[in-house]
Amino acid sequence: MFRSDMMDYQIARHNMVENQVRTNKVTDPLVVAAMEEVPRELFLPQDRRGIAYVDEDIPVGDGRFAMEPMIIARLMQSAEIATTDVALVIGAGYGYSSALLSRIAETVVAVESNAAMTASAEKTFQDNSIDNVIVVEGDLAAGYAKQSPYNVVLFDGAVAEVPAAILDQLSEGGRLVAVVRAAGKVGVARLYERENGVVGYRDLFDANIPYLPGFEPAKSFVF
């Protein structure tokens, strides 16, 4: 499915799974298999591929970061993704998290506002015969209501709050996972669920990752 010439990348990917993912309470076999199978280096700019498997967020330009693999894995596990699910990724970037979800979910809609990243992600999916991901260029805060409702929604970066417009796109029984960071506070991974038409949430674990551009806290004015 994937083409990656470098055996060194395969070894680094396996080490990432063993040392970053499994050691951080990720036990879901579908999530572990996805992390083992998807070459992260293919979803990064060329000059960042050599650090594809470090255990930190990788800057990829335009104020964007590729989220730390362990955080993605724990968010995916918390979402309890099923093979029949339709998933939405907000802030898909170069497409890594969308590729991971595509290994489990039936369909993934990847929304990205940066035209160059959108084009790159789409080309990588095509080059590697990933045909269950739909890449959409558009306003991240709007989500993609056209394909809703979604069983799973994942934010690929921290947010000060989850927009109501995106919560509205959750199906009954749907799960949304995001790292929510209040101004000056440590971020917390949060699981939102829709039950009987009402969305509630619970906090999962601390996760201090960078904000998605446009989702930072509103600036307060000091008089």
C-alpha cells in the first residue's frame, strides 16, 4: 500500500511504536497496527522527514505542527474507532492523522485550510492508493457539514474551545477528541460524546500541544 524505500524509517517507526506508543497506555490493537503501518515520513515536508519519529510535535510551516505520535494514538484509542465509522479530521495538514484513521475507519474526511498542504496530502494519498480519504480545502472552524453526521471527529492540534458548528456534526453516539487548552494553562485531551441528542464531555489526560491556527484563545484587553 505504501512505498517507502528506507529500511531505517521502518526501524524508526517500529521503535516509535514500542517506545512511545505502547509504553503510554495504548493497547488498542487497531491503533497500534495503524501506527506500525503508516509511514509518518511520507506525510511531512522533505526537510522534516529525517526527524519523522521523534517523540515531539514537528513544525511543518505556516504555524502548523505534526502532532506528537503518542498523543494521536491516545486520542484515537479514546475515540474507540470502529471499522464502519465515518471520521472527520480538522486541520489535516499533510495528512498523517487522516492516514492513520483511514486504516481503521470506513471513510475519512480530511479538512485543511492551507492549499499547499491540501494538495500535498491529496497527492500522497493518491500515490499510496489510499482511496477512503476525502481531502477538502476549507474553513477549519466550519468542519464539513455536507458529509455529516460523523461517528468520530479528531482535531489535529489544540483548540481553546470546540466550535458548536462542529459538535453539531456529530452523529448520535458520535465521539469527538481534541486537546483543549485555556489561555496560560496546560492542555487536556477531552472526549465529547453525543447521547440522546446531548453532547457531554470528560477529560482524559494532560497534553500540551500547539494550537491549530485560528483556534487560539481570544485575546483579552487590559485597560
